[in-house]
Amino acid sequence: MKKILVLEFHQETNTFNPLISPFQRFQPDCVFEGQARYEQTVKAAGAVAGGVAAIEKAGGTVIPTVFMRASSGGRAADEVFDHLCQRLEEYIKREEFDGIYAALHGATCTQTHDDACGELLAFLRARAGSRVIAASFDLHANITQKVLQNADIICGYNTYPHVDHYETGYRAGKLCMEYLAGNRYAMAAAGVAMLIPPSGYTHLNGPFRQLIEAGKAMVDKGDILDFTVFPVQPWLDIPEIKSRVVTIGKDEEKAKRCAESLAQQLFALRDAAQTPLTDVEDIITAAEENTSGKPVILADPADSPNGGCVGDSPVVAMALASRGSHLRSCMFVVDPEGVEQAFALGVGGSGQFRIGAGFTKGMPGPFCGKGTVRSLHDGYFEPKKNDAKYLGKTAVVQFGTMDILLCCQGAASGSPMIYRSFGMEPSHYDLIVVKANTSFRAPYSTISDLIYVADTPGAGASNLKLMQWERLPKGCYPFDLPEDYVPEKAELY
């Protein structure tokens, strides 16, 4: 009976977010070991649950080790990575095992490591020797050379918004057990020097859906066993970053050809993935003129905590106030000082507030106005069952016809539950500000289809040329890509 060490390390980093994600940031979501908490993770139906199901179905024994999760944010503190490696070292020394399954995000940076997942896999490889290492990743992972050189099996989400966490873990666990049963597969990877904004594509429709369908057709035909398209999370100002395609198959040449074909198709959709952006003032006008009975949704991906941003933009509040709009509107703004002021005033209390623009470099603001505290909360909520999130202490403050959820940190910002959990029903407003890229489209589809993506500043701006890049490699779309550029030839790993 094969024994598999199972671990999880999951945080999406945005290096333009100036706040370090401390060890405490991981604790509200998930920092744990032991069988009881492991079983809770399996019940959550994420990638870990899928990997475990595949391992056990193949007759393997799971050895749970360390599980660490945090919501997206700035670079993780070094103590987070150090704790993870220290505890894994103890498990590796203590347990007998035949392989490792690691559920990772893949776009994780620490204070020291630009490629934390690559460093982690190298750490594991040095201790596992020739034993199999399988890893599952987020679709937005930065699949580096160090990742490719140290993992035998790489599988990633093929959906965006992500709805195949379990299935992805299952794919990785299944291939892991097949590897241990004596099968040896070729893994090929082809890089694309390209960054595209996540707000510009989805597996639900358009060119990206066609790309995913092309990959599935290759699997159905039998040319390959597995594939993943990785359009990397773009807000990483680091020296090694690119989009990539990974394929796994029985035949080396077919795996390479399929990886190259999918990489070419990924590169071909680069211009189509540029998000049409609308000025905030124009969106407000559209909402004021709207007679459909449905609210207008103003998507502000540039300040999306799901994309690692702080969530401290008050830009829409400032625009509404400056034109004296009477739209019934809702939004959230990360502002710990504003939260403390609201708690000091108490429910029903009123005062002058200065909100937002406290962290993100160059963010306009703050928004200033007289507000009335409507409710106070501890900040815990569940965007979905068995998936608790934490915003820190929160307060709902009303400014005329505008309701602002003040919180200490952002999380699950694409879910309507970020409002509903605190007494703000999105469907009752004329204008809903949603700080997310694409994840919001499915849960908000029952509320409204009147969606505008705003042209706003922030650490997650869809217009990547607005960012202050310092370390990005040369020759990368959409910046200085040579006119004769073609995606890389696939290499075997």
C-alpha cells in the first residue's frame, strides 16, 4: 500500500500590494495539522479533497501533514514559509512515504522568495529523492523552471471563475498513483512571454473557452492524458514570469506538439483578452438612466482583494459624492481606522469620516463625508458552505444614499455574501461596486447582467501599462514584445 504525504500552501500574491501578509493572516483561513482538521479540509471539496479521493481510490494511504491557506494579498512574511518548511521537515523525517501530493497556488511570493512554490518543491525534492512529487495549481500560477524541474506531475484548474478545485486535485492524485503503479508519462511545457489581465477572459465563453475546449479535444482523442493552460497572475513584478502550457501524455512527441499548439492559441488571444474599460462617470450616468429595474454592477478589478489588492479604493464613492448622485449604492472599503471610528461612535452615531487610500501607492482619496453607523460586526462570513472568511471588525456606514462596508481586510470580494452577510442586499441597490475580476460573474448573474468594468487605478489595474514595473523581464507582451515573437518550443520535464 503506497503512502502519500499530503500538504497545502495556498496564497495568491500581488507584489504591488505594499502590505506584508503576516503569519496571522493565514490563521483565520487555515493553518493547521492533524487528522481532525484534515478531515474538515477534505469536507470542503477543494483540491486537497480531490487529491485524497484519487489516492484512496487507488488503494493509497494518505498521511496528512501541514495545511496553510490565506486570502490573496501582498508578499507572505518569511516566517510563514519558514514555519511550513520546518514542520514538513519533521514529517518527512518521521514518516515512511512513497510520494508527495502538494496542493499549491503557484503565484506565491514571500519577502525573500519571488518563487515560493518553486522553492518549496525544491525543498521537497531534496528530501524526497526520486520519489514522485505531484502538485496541483491555480490557473494563475507562475510555472517557473524551478517548479518544472522539481515536480513530476503538474495539474492546474481549467476554469475561470474557478469551479474545478476538486477535479484538479483528483487529476493530480490519480496521475500520482499511476506513476507509483509503474506508468511513466512525458510532461511537456511551452512558455509564452505574455501577461494578460484576468478580467479579460473566462472559460465560459469567447476565445479562452475555445482554447480550453481544444485542450479537452486532445485528451478525448488520446493524444495526451492531461493539460493545463496557465495565463499567469500578472501583478507580479519579478524577474521570472510568463504564461505557460503544460501537457502530460504517454508519447513525448505528442505531448510536445499539443503543448506548442495550445501555447500558440493562448498567444493568439492576447489582444482579445484586453478588457474594455469604462470611465466611472459614464457608469454612474448609465446607472442613473437605467430603467430596467435591475442594478448596474460596477466591476473594479483594479482594487480586487481576490487579485491580491488591499481593497482601499474610495474612487467610486468620491465620484458619486462629487456629482451629488442620489443613486442607492453599495461598496466596501478597507480602512481599519474608519472601522475603529465607527465602533467608537456606536450604532446610530454620526460623524465626519475620512475613508480609504490608506495603503495603495498613488490611490486617489480619501473620501470625506458625514456618515451614520448602521451596524457593527465581527467580520466573519461564509461565501459558501464550510468556507469561512474574515474581514476583521466591520461596520456599515451610510453616507446619504450610499452604504459603505468598512472592513480591516478584504476577502471573497466576488461573492454577494460580502454584502448580504452584513445586512446589505445587493439586489436592493441601484449601483453595486464589485471589487473582483471575473469570479463575481457567476454569483451575480441572478442579480443583474448590466455589468461595466471600470477604468480605475489600483494594484490590480487591468491596463497593465499603468503599473510601475521595475523587475519585469524584457520582451514581454504587452510591453516590449518583438514583432516576430513566437511562443517557445515545448521542453520535456
